[in-house]
Amino acid sequence: MRPDTPPAATPTTAYAFFFMRDMQIGLDREFSFEALMDRLNADLANGLGNLASRSISMLQRYRDGVVPAGAPVDADDHQAEEMLKVAQNS
């Protein structure tokens, strides 16, 4: 999430995640929009970094460090691409 996003545009699930993750029941805690952004961005970066690290480790272990070629494009791929274009234009 971007730090310049107004609080009204922040999804309620982001607040719920922050309160459950960062705040302890029965204790006082200060809330700031900056702390919310820091928590969300840190967890996002940690998750993406973990995914990248695991993917690279698996490539090295099982594929000798070589990224396998992608599957050929078929009719389902073209249909999904068209659906995406329609969704983006609406």
C-alpha cells in the first residue's frame, strides 16, 4: 500500500490484519496510519522475498538452476487474455 493513500481508501481487512497482528489484547497501543503502512509493506516484502528465495532454491535443486520453458499458448490462454482485456476496459 502506498503511504499517500487516504485512510478512507484503505480496505477494512487491512485494518483488521493490523490490529490482530500488531496489537495485544488488554494492552494500550497507539495507532498511526504510518504504522499500518509499515506493517503491511513489511509483511508483503517478507512474503515476496520468501517466495523468491524458495523458487530460486527449487530451481537450483531440481532444475540445475535453469528456468524451464513455458508451455505453448493454447486456446484457453487466448480466451483468458480476451477476458482480461474486457475486464480492464469496463
